[in-house]
Amino acid sequence: MHSFFRSFLKSQPQRDAAPAEQCPVPALQGDIAAIAVENIFQLFDSAALTGKLEIQSPDNSGIFYFREGMFIYGLLKVNQRRIGQILLDTRAITEEQLRECLQAHERSDERQRFGQILLDKGYAQPYLLDKSLLRQIKEAFFEALSWNEGTFRFYPGQVPAPGEIQMYGRIDRLLLEGMVHIDQISVDGKGAS
């Protein structure tokens, strides 16, 4: 090969190199001060959207998944109540069992899921753990309804990680249940003052 062609080929970018990983572009984004969270949820219901909704508020953030307009999964960065507390509140486990499992969770090298530790020790039945996980998912949804500052981004087609427990909740029913939940917290908060 002539030296001209060798120098030309060396100066060209490698075509078979893997492209840089690109961040997905949100299909929908905005300000929750302008579009309330409940209206965003209703949009997903009426348009039967599937994908991931990220909401960032000043104090917390959440990820919510929808499948054909149904709410299937939600997770907050800071949960109001952890699974252990939900199980304790329903008397499914004792305080001693909770402490023991929390210590085991902190010691686990693999960062084993807390629920799996409860199951392995025989302290929780699978159906009670599932029920508590579903409660936590609903509470994430309800918590987000109270946010009135922040931003949202929607990424179509994205689904929860394999193995995550999922629910299939109709948005209209969850919105009604959420409003009752928020009202109850407001009443409880006033009574405690």
C-alpha cells in the first residue's frame, strides 16, 4: 500500500469502534409546578403509555413504571416507610426479628435484599412480604401526589428490572385512594400538633 493511503487511513476515525453509550432522550418532560403529578398520571392512563417516569422534587425523587396506562411499579429514593416497618406495623414480625434482620442485612457482603433475609430466617411468609412490597409501591405513588415542585421526565418503553414485584393498578382508583391517604395524613398531622 502506498504511503499516502497508509497516512490517510490512519487519520480516519475507526468505523468499527463501538459507539459511545448514549443517554436516552425523554419523550416528555416538564415542570410539576405547571403540570400537577396527578395530571401526568392521568395522561399515562388515557394515552395507555408504557415506560418509566422519573420525578425529581426538592426533597425526594421517584421512579414510576407504567404498562399500557396501568401503574405497575414505583420506588422513592427516600421511602416514608421501609418494608420492615410496614411488616412491624401490621404485626407480621416482632421488633426483635426486625433488629436481627437489619443487622444481618448490614453484614451481608452481597447486600442481600432485606425481604430475602426475612424469608430465609422464616420470619415472614412470602404472601405477607409481597403484600408489604405492594403497599410500599402504592405509598410511593401516594407520596408523589403531594409533590408540587420539581421536574418530570418520561422514557417510553422502559420496564422495571427483572424480579421486581409488580402490581397492576388503575390510575383512577389509585388517585382516589391517594387523595384519601393524603387527607388522612393531613388530619393525623393536625391532631398531633
